[in-house]
Amino acid sequence: MSQSVEVTAVNDQPQQAKTNLLGFSASKLGDFFEQIGEKRFRATQIIKWIHQMGEVDLDKMTNLSKDLREKLKGIAEVTLPEVVSCQDSTDGTRKWLIKVDGGSCIEMVYIPERERGTLCVSSQIGCALDCSFCATGKQGFNRDLTAAEIIGQLWIAADSFGQFEHKAPRRVTNVVMMGMGEPLMNFDNVVDAMNIMLEDNAYGLSKRRVTLSTAGVVPALDKLADVSDVSLAISLHAPNDELRNELVPINRKYNLKEFIRSAADYIDRMPDNRRKATVEYTLMDQVNDRVEHATELAELLKDLPCKINLIPFNPFPGSEYKRVSNNQLNRFRDILANEGYTVTVRTTRGDDIAAACGQLAGEVNDRTKRQERYKRKLDEAQPVKIIEG
């Protein structure tokens, strides 16, 4: 009887959580092996298995000794986020709904083009910034994604396209940190995940093909160049502080002058002198699409090496903003081009499955109660401020 009670007591003790190796960069994985009394070179073997061959079963990592595999199985695992659904657009865009720990879901989008395939990756569950024209912000905010949950999105996409198969073509050629969330508010995990993307023994992406987009978290952007040299996109959307305070509320804390200065400093610290920031500017009818806005924008950016990407607003349920007219879009583009800027217009992709820019929403267990406030505001039908002229 006493022996039975003793066994039950032991079994009732909580099991120590295993370490998920999925989100470990090469450096951190090397540290892990040292801590368990193994050689650092084991990190290279594990990274190749997970991120080049797509293997997550430790038993199948056959260039590791059986003893090491058994040791690892007791303390470590390779666990991926769960794919809830996958939708394909008529234009070839693919969107995944992915469940993460805690029950919330994030979205990820793949956009195929003639010579490349771009994966738009999320960094947070929801977003704390609440930009007025973005569906993600209306979902509120739950938490940061772990490095494993961020790089796990790339793993899922690569696996979906058979990229791990021997001599299979690379379908994901570019990654943009432009999905749900503000990447620089999840600094360490995003940097770790991007390092795995760049790692030669993992995905081997060029630093020019991994882009981080920020709405202006200036202190984090100021330190980014200390640890990374990926490409930079700045989410601007207004040429003056008064309007940007309304569209992008973080501007009230870090204004345009600070933001542009920080972006210019980042570009200046890049190891090559040909790098430019991408300026993202979402155009909304009669809100930020006037001739005077284009003129202001040209002046604002004169000291920043950049190219400008104009994004026609993509509607989402409950939004009262409207898509810019083609005539106004072309006029805005031409003003900037005549000032010497390289200007592109982002083609709307995946809007039939709500996968276009600004439409990602997921399913967020909101800790901020913003969803509730937004729904209440919709019920009250408050109008959007329109600029006459």
C-alpha cells in the first residue's frame, strides 16, 4: 500500500517542459549543446535537419548517435505551430490560418510572382499599435510570437510547396516581416528568427531578400543595425505629423522627424552603399491622397535613400475608408516620380480571401478589449474624417 502511494506521488509531479529547438539560431543552438555537455558542431547538424531537410523527428536524424538522440528526446523536441486552414486565391496567393499556444490564430500569406515568391510573416498575435486603416489592429493584442512560432511559419510554407524535397526548387525566395504585429516590438524573437532565415545551413536567404517593416518604434530601430543588416521598410502613410497622428498613433510618441532620422541612420550603417529603405504609403480616398500630400512627402524624404511603394487601400469589414481612385493614384505617383523618386504601385493580391495588405486579422484572444471597443464604435457609426478638396 505504501509503495502504491509513493508511486502516485511521483507521477503527480508536473513534467518539466522540453526545449523546442525549432526557434534556436545557430549561436543559441551551439550554446544549448555546450550546456548539455555536447560539442557545438551538433548545432549545424540539427539546423540542417530541421530547416534544410524539413525533419522534425529526432529519431530520424541519423547522423546523430543513438545515445545522443535518446538524450535529446528526454529534454528537447521540434514542435511546429498548427495549421488550421489554407486558402488559395484565384491569383495564386495562398493564406494560412495558424494556431499557436494559447488558442489564438495568426495569418500568413504567400504571394507568387514571375521570378520570386514572397512570404508575409506575422510577428505578434494581433497588434498593439492600432493603425486606423489596418484590420489587424482592430483585433486587439494578445502576445508576442516566439522565435519558433515565427520561423515555424516559413517552415510550414516551405513544406507546403515541397521545398524540403531533394533538389526541389526554392518557392519562397523572399520573406517580409509585414504580417500581423509590429516586428520591432518583439525585437529579440524577430531577430532570432531572421537569423535562421539568413543562416546558410538553414534557409540561406540573402539579407536583401529578408525585409523588416516597422511603423516607427524608433528606439528599437536605432539598435537594429547593431544585430542585423536585413532590408528595411518603413510604414509611413502620411507626410505630416498631424495626419499621421490620426492614422498611425505611435507617431504621437515618435514623430516623423525622429522616424526618418532613425531610418536614414540604419541605411547609413549598412555594409554596402547601394541599399535603400522602402517607404510604404497606403493611399485612401480623400484622406492622404491629395496633391499637397505628394508634395509634402517628396520634401520629407529628400535626405533618406529610398524607393516608394504606393499601396491602394484594401477594404475590410467595418472600415469606412475607401480605395483611392486610379486617377488620384496616378497623379500622386507622377508627382513623386517627377521629383526623382523610384515609385512602384503594389498590385492588390489575394483580396478575394482577405489576404491583401492591411486585411490580415486572424483570431485573437484580445487582452486589450480593443475588439469590443471597435465593435461598439461600428455600432455608433462614427464617420471617418475626410479632407475636402
